Amino acid sequence: MKIVVLDYSGHLPQADLSKKLCAKNVNVLHLYCTDYVSGTADFNFSPHKDGIIEFRGVGTDTGFDKYNLFKRLRHEKIIAKKFFGIIKNYAPDNVVLSNLPLLAAFILTKRLQFANIPYVYWWQDVYSEAIVSELRGNINKIWLSLLSRIIYGMERSALKHAIATVAISENFEMKYLDWKIDPRKFSIQPNWSAPEDFIDVPVRTSPLSEPYIIYAGTLGLKHNPQLLIELADMIAQQDSVTKLVVVSQGLGRDFLSSPENLRDNIILKDFLPFDELKNHLFHALAVIAILEPSASEYSVPSKVMTYFCAGKAIIAALSPENQVARYIRDSNSGFVVSTESADEMAVAALELISDESLRKQMEKNSRKFAIENFSGDKAADLFIQLFYQ
């Protein structure tokens, strides 16, 4: 069997799926977009069984400008065309699509339909909902009504024509049913990271001489980076030693690096190669996740799955109804705190910094949760079952 796994963002669960499929004697071409700047998976992998795997980055001459609408739409049209050309030449039996921006997903799925190439839609976010939410309050009701129908219709079309949809949370099911798509084609597979990737983390020197907590991942303005500044200021009032390391790029990172927001106890770093990220996590006293409230119904911050695998105490500022919040509470792996201010985050951080016994217990719980609940093998079995249905 030949499969294309197309993950626009180059993230960990998708790369692990490709590796696990390969281990089950599936030939895999794994595609990702090099124009999109984000923390990416480790694409170094030598299969030990009969499957063949290739990781291939695909880029454009235009680059990706997330905050320029016309450049972004042009990029999505071009990258969809490039992805389709590669897929068509590879002639796979099935395609897995994940993390594609909405216009690119719409264009690519239409081309796949016309070429009679079946695909499974790995549903990571309700992108149309996020776009319509942005439009509300910025355009009049007539235009909003018209554009909403078009935008929702694009995502519905991509889902409707898939041979199966795999959502990352049960929160997606109601939207799927509202769109009157065949419920027999709907499955749920929560995101994961591979616990085995963190079994033999090389013990290297800590990247900092001082103790630190860390935020690693996407940081847009919607994530409210001001929370991190407030957190650093509150920690500094009681702890003059511990630093806050922020590993990210983009507008949120730019906000933190502006002169008025620079702090002596905030260390800013670009996205790191996977091995370096593991080392940073290994030495951190605690890890931080932030998800904007408006996205909490559907979005699941996959960085937290990596935090679980790394066995770290987690401080998560997100909706208490979010799936990840439930994971953290149920496993007693950290604290779920308010997204409105940094007060609760600072209390949690200072407690973890000062209480080694609590920190070690939460680290143990975090790792235990990952081992008991994350299985790329089971996910691969689900996708193979969907390919054959």
C-alpha cells in the first residue's frame, strides 16, 4: 500500500503516524510545508521493517505571510497546486490530509476528487469557525452572512468528500452532524506524541545556568503574550533567579521582544530542532501552555502532548472545558489556570519552583499518563482500517 501523509505544519503526531504506518509495511510519502514557521517533528527516521518512508518539505517562492490576506491566499493556491502535483505523480492508494489552511484544503480536495484519489481528512481544527469569528464585528451583517455561507461551505465540502474524517476531539462531532455529513464516516483519534521518543534523552548540560520554566510553541497575539510578561514580573517579585524561556517565532514573540516588553528574566529563542527542544524540556522546572479562549472549543494544543511525554509538570492557561484541561486534571499532572490574567499562573509556577516534591510527583504523573494513553500504533491501525473500508 502507498500512502501520502500531508501535514502542512510538520507536527509531531503526523510524523509519528507516518513512522508507525511504515513499521506496518506501508510505503509512506510524508509531505509538509517549509514556508510555515513552527516547531516541527524529527524527520530523521530509518525504518526497520519492509515499509519505505520519505519525508519531503515543499515550499513556494512566495513564502507564507500569515497576516497579509492577499499574500496568504496566493500562497495557499500555489501550495495546493504543488502538493497535488506531487501526490498525483506518486499515485498513492490513499492520502491523509492534516492542518491544511482552509483555501488550500478546499482546492486540494477538489483536485483529489476529480483525480479519483481517495483521502482521509484528519480534522485538527474547525478553521471556518475561526475565520468567521474573526469577521464578526469587522464587517456588516449582510456581508458576514454571505461570506459565512461560503467559508463554512468550503470546509464542509472538504469533509463531505473524504472517505473518512478523523477528529481530534469529541467536540467536533456536533459540528460534523450539523453539516449533515454521513456520521458513519466520523471517527475520533486524540492527538498524541510518542513516549518512546523521550526514553533515552541524552543528558546534556542545561541550556541555561539558572533554573527556568519554559513556553515552547506557537505564540500569536491571540494567545495573549502579555500573560507571559505579567508572569515574569510576578515571579521576579519573589524569585530573582528563575527565568522564563520562550521558544517561539511570530507576532507574539515579536511582541515580547519589543523594547518596552523586554525583561531580564525572559529568555527568547527561535524554534529549536527536536533534539534541542527535548534537552530544554528535560531541564525545565515546569512547562507552560496557553490557548486563547475563543479557540478552546475545538483546538487542542498538541504541544501539551509533548509535555506529557517529556514528563513535565504543566501549567495550562485554557478553558476548563478543553480536552487537554481534562487530561491535566484527571492525571494530576499540573494546573489549569485562567486565561484572563497571570495571577493563577504565577501562583502555580511559584509553587512548582519551590516545592520539589510536588513537582516530581506531577512529573511522574505526566509521564505515566503519556505511556498509558498515547499510542501511535493504535492510531496507525485506525487509519489502515479506514483506508480499506
